[in-house]
Amino acid sequence: HAHAHAHAHAHPAADGKKRGTVGSAAHRARQPRQLAKLGACLVLDGFGSATYAVPGLGESADIAYAPSQGAALMALFDSKAAAFVGFLEEILPFTDAIPSATISWILDCFGVFDPPEAADPLPAAGGAHGHGPGRA
């Protein structure tokens, strides 16, 4: 159906569900693009943790892998915050158990990384810039 194709590219609120709700996140999570992102995130987290399977590799491999993890998360989510957290998780010692890429995917399903124009518009309060009271 043309409707299904057009819907796959719409932001979560386009399905009639409020952005950021469990229902909208579950709907978004089932989209083929999101499932592909999940697969990539599981691979990223698995590789980041796998360095401990090789004796003596651990933290030194993480230092080399950290920039790649950050770049991959930036490419997946277009989010400097996700990229920075993923980079930190890899470069800091004893943090490999944290699945930062998969956590980023969950946040993406809730629309956390959506650009502001994709969010439900809120009426501006207090004038053109929306800074609240301060009317002349």
C-alpha cells in the first residue's frame, strides 16, 4: 500500500499516537529501518564487549574502538549526544557492560533524537520567540 510506504518515513506522531509514548515507540520499533538500526546496535555493543573475551586485549582495544563506536552512533542517530556517550562508554574503564548503542536505539524509538521540526509543535507563549511573559 502507498499509505504504508509513506507512513514509514513519517515521524511517530503521524500515526495518531502522542510522540514519546510507549505505543508510538513500539510502532516505530517495528519499522524495517528501526529493526536494521537495532541489528547494527547489537553488533556494536557485542563487539565492544567482546574485547574482554581475548585475554590482555580489554581496555587497550576499547581505546582504539571508541572513535569507531562514536562515529557509528553519529551515523545511525545523527546525534552528537549518542555519539559522545558511546565514545565515553568505550573509552572509560569497566563500562563495557553498558549497552550504549542499544540504549540509544531505545531512545530513538521514543523520538528523543528527532529534529525539533518533527516534534509536535507547541504554541509559542509570550511572543515570537516564546520566552514567556515580558510583554510590552
